[in-house]
Amino acid sequence: MRVNWMELTKKAMKSIGHLARGNEKIMDCINNLDQAGTVHGALHPKTRELVALAVASTTRCDTCIALHARAAAEAGATREELLEVLGISVGLNAGAAIVSSSKALEAFDSFKETDEPPQYQ
């Protein structure tokens, strides 16, 4: 089933609005973090949104994907630019899976090498 991204964005903004009205400090902190990420102004807004969209795809946050897809489109990003940064995020996720998999194997092997049961506290 295809996601209606515009409807998802509208519903998400409504929910976020409820959260913001319930606890303004949460939104103040989010806004401060967002501003801190752009303090040097070294990245063009289009580049920033492409990076944000690639990161959103790795965190699997549909709302983040929707918001940053809209912002990237509004900032003038092209489909080809997005495909390139998404390719980078796929590669990094695969690389992270390799590293995590090697750690899982190492952990397993360390328990197989000893006759002592693991000590949980």
C-alpha cells in the first residue's frame, strides 16, 4: 500500500502541535537542537535537507521522512541528488550491519568458548 505522505504530514503536525501545547519546553529543545546543527551555516539548505532525509530513512521515521522530503523538494533538491544520498545511506546501513554482525559473532563465540554460564545481575 502506498503511503499518502501529504496526509501523514498533516496528521503528524497536528499531533506534534498537541505535544507542543502540552509541553512547550520539548519543542523549545528540539528547535534549539535544530538551530545548533546549522550554527556555522556551511551547508546549503538543500544539502542539509538531503542529508536529513537520508538520515530519516536510516532511522525509519515516516514522519521525519515526510517532513524532510517536503523540505528537500521545497529547497530545490532533484530526484537524482536524493537517489545519490539514499545510496550512501543504504551503503552505510549495510556497513553498520556488517560491523554489528561481527560483534554478534564475537559475543556468541565468547560464550561458546567457556563452560561457565553467563552471570546476569
